[in-house]
Amino acid sequence: MRYMMLIYSQEDEAAPDEMSLVAAGHRAVMEEARDRGVFRAADPLRASSTATTVRMQDGRMLVTDGPFAETKEQLAGYYILDCRDLDEALAWAAKIPTACAGATGCVEIRPVREFPGR
């Protein structure tokens, strides 16, 4: 089953050496996931200030700049890994760096809903 791991972190400015350590951590997780054959995708996201939210209301599209909700932590990136079960997904999530701006963030794990015939 594929699991999406959503990485939430704070967007405050981090020191370049700190960001280098975080990037190295992500490279290590991606390399290990590739080696074990579970890696499907992973990408960092640009700052939440670049987000656009689309809602449909009474048949009209409403476009809002920025993310859906105001929070301390913003969606920073994601991984998609093909895991046997939730326990394996939890083990991978524990390896993913979340301290992108000096504060520890979190990883939300969600199973990907498979569409028949895909």
C-alpha cells in the first residue's frame, strides 16, 4: 500500500549549515527507501506564502492567496512510499527530518486511496 507522508515544519529562517544537515538527512532517507524498493516520490514545497487555495461556492471558483489555515507549522514537503502496512510507514516516518527551521515539526501519514484499474 502506498502511504503519503506529509512533512510539517516551521518556515522561519534557518542557518545554512542547519539546512545542509536537514537536506543530507532527506537524501539519506530517500536513498535508503530507493535501495529497499519502497520509494515512489518525495519533493520539498516552496513557502506557504506561494500557495493558492481554490474553493467552489455556488458554482463559482473562489481563489485565495496562501494556505487554507493559519498554523504554526506549514506543509513543507512529502514522501510517497510503498509500505507493507502502517507499522512500516511509521518506521519510515520516524526517519524523516522535520526540523527545517530549527524547531521540530511532524509527519502526518495517510494511506493513498487506490483507484480501480490504475
